[in-house]
Amino acid sequence: MDCLFCKIISGEIPSSKVYEDEYCYAFRDINPQAPVHILVVPKCHIESADVICGGNSLYVAKVFEAIPKIAASESLSEGYRVITNIGKHGCQSVKHLHFHILGGKQLSEKMD
């Protein structure tokens, strides 16, 4: 498989790891949109939120269990945003389900 995030998870491509467990991997975004910008990806390849199903939803649940731990480790006690993009119009740039954690400052209410 020629998936960028699968290669990052396997260590084939280096990353700035923030968190890892049996189900997910989190690393700093190389083009941060906020002072804290971390990507959290399931370790099994899921193309997008459109294909979450009973067979892979455990990985998604584990990602969402990890997100508050990651946010706490980054001192995001004032809040943060979690975003996933789906498909072309949603600007999904990598076809591997991933969640952006954005924080470290007051974020805009607009989602442009």
C-alpha cells in the first residue's frame, strides 16, 4: 500500500511522535495551523470517516479515547478543536482517516 500515514506509522517515514498505543499513532503536523497541531491516525488503514463500520470502529473509538490524553499532555486545558476531512470537497489530502487536534490559542469561530 502506498499510504503516507501507513508509512509514518510503520516508521518508514520519520515523524515527530506525540503518542502511540496499540490502536493509534499521533504526531505533529508539518504545516501547523495553530500553536498545537497534532494528527491522530488509527493504526489500521481506514480511508475516511465514510467507511467506518463495525469491523473497524474499535480503532476509531480508541482514537477518541486517546485524544483527551494527548490534549492533556499538550496543556490544552482551555479547549481545542478536533477535525476530520472527508473527500475532495472536504479537502482530505491523505486517504487515511485522521483527526486534527488544534489548540494552544483562541481559535476562530469561522471554519473557512
